[in-house]
Amino acid sequence: MYRTILTFAALMLAALHGPASAKPPLVLAAASLQESLTAAGDAWAARRHERPVLSFAASSALARQIDAGVPADLFVSADEAWMDDVARKGLVRAGTRVSFLGNRLVLVAPAGRGGGQATGPGTIRRGFPLARALGATGRLAMADPDAVPAGKYGRAALTALGVWPSVARRVARAESVRAALALVARGEAPYGIVYATDARAEKGVRVVGVFPANSHPPITYPVALLKGGSAAGEAFRRFLISPAGRAIFRRHGFLTR
């Protein structure tokens, strides 16, 4: 939360200083997009465009920043609900919203942990023994399931599989999916639920199971130009949803739509 407040303050200061014409587009993007969107920004700059400024956090936190008046150009959410929230408030430019990416939900454990599956949760299926796998004191790292998309997807999956009641009180709620990933990578939680692309980006974890796609709502990432967004922001949005842009995200493990 403290980091989010500092990000908000920094963005507001940036908006108050310097000529508007010199500002590169500001993109507010879901935390799970860090490596892929940075690569897209690099590719865009290599085409002799102004390098976009990228700010990453949980989609819920970014939506609240937009509502509070952060002068951003683009919003890339990790679910439809937070984009819907921004759109309902009239903060999305009509006709620019596109759902262009997908992802998978996985269960991860610390990479250095022994691989003995006898004490692990086994195959992810209805009633799988996740609570037992956590041990007497272990906690399940998740992004906040009340607000953050990855946490909401995770709770939906565990509920559909009949496992949520057994672990609900043992969840270590993190401010974003990357914060949940870090808890597992540091060995502070024996298991965590993150996106497949997050696990791929973090050498400190290993995937121990993939959640069935039908156990949770489809994981989709919409992008939209915000009200007041610049021509440079719109140009970058078009690049992201172009074949060249989508190819960058596929290289980082995302599904493209």
C-alpha cells in the first residue's frame, strides 16, 4: 500500500512539471506484465518512438489510481472486472478497449524444496489435499482474493474444486500476484497460486500443478486508452494488439486472443 501511495504521488508530480508535449505515454499495467510489457516498450522505442513510462501494480490498485485522477494514457488490467469499473466511471475512451491476452493459473512451491510428491498436494483436481500439503503452520500465498484478479481467480478455482473452505483461513494475502510470488520464492510460504507467466519469470519457484481451465473464469487482459489519453498512447496501444506486439507476449508465455 505504501509503495502504491508513493507511485501515485510520483505520477501526480510528473503531471504537474514539464511540458505536456514532451511527456511519453504513461501505461498503468497489471503486475504480471512486468517482463513482457517492458519488452514491448523496448521494441516500440527501437522503432524510434518515445519510450513509454510503465507503472506496475495490482489491477485493483491501478483502477483506484485512475479514479483518483492519475493522468495516464493506457490501462492494462488482468481481468475484465477492473476495466469495467473504470469504464463505468466514464474514464475509458470509447472504442479502444480490446481483450488481447490470456494466462493460466498454477500452483508453485520454492524451487529449492525437495521434490518428493508424497507430501505434496498431488494432481490438482476436485478435493486435492492442499491443506494437508501446507503442513501444520504453512500458509498459501495468494494475491488478495477480495480485490486482486489473480487472487479472485485462485479463490474461484479452489471453490470449484471444493478446497477453499479448508485453506481460506490459511491464506497469506499479498497486495499483488508478484508479492505472492515473492513469498514463495523466499521460502516464506510453502505454496502459492500465481499465473503461469509469473512462475516462468521467477527462478526461485517451481510449478507443481496447473489448475483446470474450467475451474475459474477465463483469465483475460483488456487494454484501453483512458479519457484524455494522448495520440502517442493510442499508437502504443495499437502496437500492443498488433501481430508484432502479441508475438512479444507469446514469447513470455501469454496466450494471445
